[in-house]
Amino acid sequence: MTVNDQAAGSVAPATEPSPQPEKPKSHFSFGLDRFSGLYVWAALILIFAIWVPSLFLTAQNARIVAGSEAITAIVALGLIVPVAAGSFDLSIAGTLGLSVCIVMWMQANGYPWPLGIVVSLIVGVLVGLVNSFVVVKLRVDSFIATLGMSSILVAAAYWVTDGQQIVIGISPHFVVLGQKLVFGLPLPVFYMIGIAIILWWLLEYTPIGRYLYAVGGNPQAARLAGVRVDRITTGAFMTSGFVAAFAGVVLAAKLGSASPDVGTSYLLPAFSAVFLGATQIKPGRVNVLGTLIAIFLLATGVKGLQLVGTPSYVKDLFNGLALIIAVALAARTARRRT
């Protein structure tokens, strides 16, 4: 068709509309992609309720599970922050253990217990600050940096306690902070709930939470968008150190004693819960509610197996398998989203 034809009002033949892509058929999935942990948790409760009802279905057992897992949950909640920013903090267990030893050593040597708490929390923040310096300024991978720091903290705990258990000189007022029951539940459960609410609000409803996820998703893009990546990473490590030290103070009050190796058993369960939690509620990213579901799912499984008479090593086996499965599921979810 020439230009003159078009000027005379000729109209080009209409083209057929391109076929629209078919919309995927909707189906009801019961939320298995987001709430599978809740279904597994309910299934475990049902299994052990049928298997050992006289031991499992008791208020005392529920109270024990809630109280014993509150410390692990607090540590895991603190770990969410650096993981959201794309970093690992393997020093959380060492920070917890050193905090236990400091607060108990200070009491055993005549210092008031509130001062011991303050010093322990300050040490936790300083540990996070050192971790961030090594990662941000020295450009050491966070896995290696915090692994080395973990070993240093264990050595420091042995130095503080002289390799001995501290059991004398502990204030009864301090022990109340970890052993008192409120509404039938130990106080550490309420500490856990309080920290969970604060971190949930911080991550979901504040710019800081958006910055953390942005840095963890793509630090270069976040930097180009104006996010202060180094400052966010530093704050994430300091928060993790503070929360781990607080967990150590609570654990010291709960136990009423201190030993230099008390923190080592909390590392694997915390990581298992965080990565398993990343497959729940908001698949593909770490989140507070998913982590809490994972904590008590794992705790229910371990406690149930212990009540039916399985060996003591089942806890480590269960948590190790859960960590492997959780990381595999998280990687699969990330690939699907990509």
C-alpha cells in the first residue's frame, strides 16, 4: 500500500488478535507450600499422642518443651537478622556460652547481678561489632570469620571460668529471672515471645527490614539503590550478638550455674530452625513465624522420640537431618521462584 493510498483513506487489513495464554487452573492446595510445617507438627503431635499418651499428653510435658526450647528460639531469632542480610553468624553459640560464664563469674566474685547482665550484653554487642569489622572491612567471608570467632569465644569462656563449673555465689534474685513460672509457663517463654514480636515488626513493617532483605538478596543492587550495605551488615551482626548474649543471661538464670562448653549445643538447632523456617509462611526467605514453627516442630519430634525410649543421640541426628532437608528445600524454593 502506497502513501497516497493511505492518504485516500484506505485501511490496511485487520490482523487477527494473538491468542491469549491460558490461565492456569486454580486448585486448592491446603497451603502446603507455606504451611507444610504446621501439618507435619500436627501429625507428630497426633502420632505421639497415640503412641505414648500418658507421657506425651500432659501439661508438664508441654511446659518442659516450651521452657527448654525458649533459649534455642531466642538464639534462632537473633540469627535471622544476619541471615536475612546474606551473612552467617556461627559465633552465636560461643557468644551465648561466654555470656553465661561472664554473668555467673561476676556474681561468684561479689559483683551485683544487674551489672553482670549489662556487661554480658555489652560483650555480645562487641562480638558482633568485631564480626562485622572482619566481614565488612577485611572482606573475610562471614562463614570463615564467625567460625574463627566461635573458637575464640569458647577459649574465652574457658579462660573466664578457669575450665571449672561455677555453682556458688549466685544470687537467688537472679535465678528467678529464668525459673519463675507465669501462668504456668517459665519466664523464658515470655522473653522469647517479646523478642519474636519485636523482630517480626522490625523485619516486616520497617525500612530496616526491607533493607536487610535487599542486602541479602542482592548487595550490589542494594548499594546502587542507595542502601548503606556495610552499615546494615554491621547492625545485623551487632543485633545477633546482643540477642545471643541475652539468651546466655536467660540460660544462666535458668540453670543457676555455668560451664565453659554450655553454648555449643545451641548452634545446630538454631541453624536448623532458621533454614527450615525459611520454607514456611514466606517460602524463600527467613522469617520469624516460620522459625518459631520450625523450632517447636523439631522440639516435638525430638521429645516424642525420647519419650518412646530412643537413645540420647537422637536429638543431634534429628536436628542434623532437619538442617540438610531444610537447606535442600530452601534451595529448591529459590530455584522455583527464579
